[in-house]
Amino acid sequence: MVIVSACLAGLNTRYDGGNRADERVVALVRAGKAVPVCPEQLGGLPTPRSKAEISSGDGRDVLSGRAVVLSEDGSDLTGHFMKGAAEVLRLARMMNAEEAVLKDGSPSCGVNHIKREGEETVGMGVLAALLSLNGLKVRSNDPL
């Protein structure tokens, strides 16, 4: 079983209320091979919500307490991001998932890069980092 970013499965879970449907991911879900999750929603954030970014660092830094996740208005969303990532990890363990296909560019799901104030930075989002640290193969949907 594979964990996938819900927005890649066509669910309107992105911060802006939209999705980034990837037909390959949608096909995995339809075939019963993947389960869509949105760590930000599981962490208690609404959709739509304010755009967020990791301040100075990446998801590994957030997990270790060296960085925080801030909304556009400066609100600290770190607790929501940590809770959502922990819930996805719990689900992955229940399903014996060994892999996650996540949406790059996200402060939660970013695998190879995250976006910060219009620029792309090498690093992982909070969920990607947590899953990777716990032995799951984490990759972006491009290329799938």
C-alpha cells in the first residue's frame, strides 16, 4: 500500500482549496493500491487556509525544534504540521505502507524541495521528513 498526497489524488485539499490531480496517482487510488492523505487537514487546519512556509530550514529542522512553520500572517502552525505528520505516520504503520508519493513544493509534503517566498529550496517538508526518518521510501510524483 502507498500513501499519497490527497491533492495529487484530485481532492481539493491544497491551501488554496484546489488540487494538483495527477492521473497516475488517481489510478493508484482507484485500483485500491494507494490511500490519499492531507497532513495539514489531519493536523486540524481548514481548507482553504493561509499559505505557510518553513522558516529557515526544512522539515527535518522542524522535527528537531530548530525551525517553525509560519502562516502568511505570522501565526505559528508548527503544532498543526507536527500533529498531521504524526497522524499520517500512524496511518502508514496501520496499513504497513512502505512508500509515499508526495507533492513537491509543500511545507508538509515536499520531497526534494520546498517553496519559500517564491523561491525553491532543497529540503523536505515536515511529513516527508518524518516518513523518511521512519523508514518509508518517500518520493515525488514527478517522475512517478
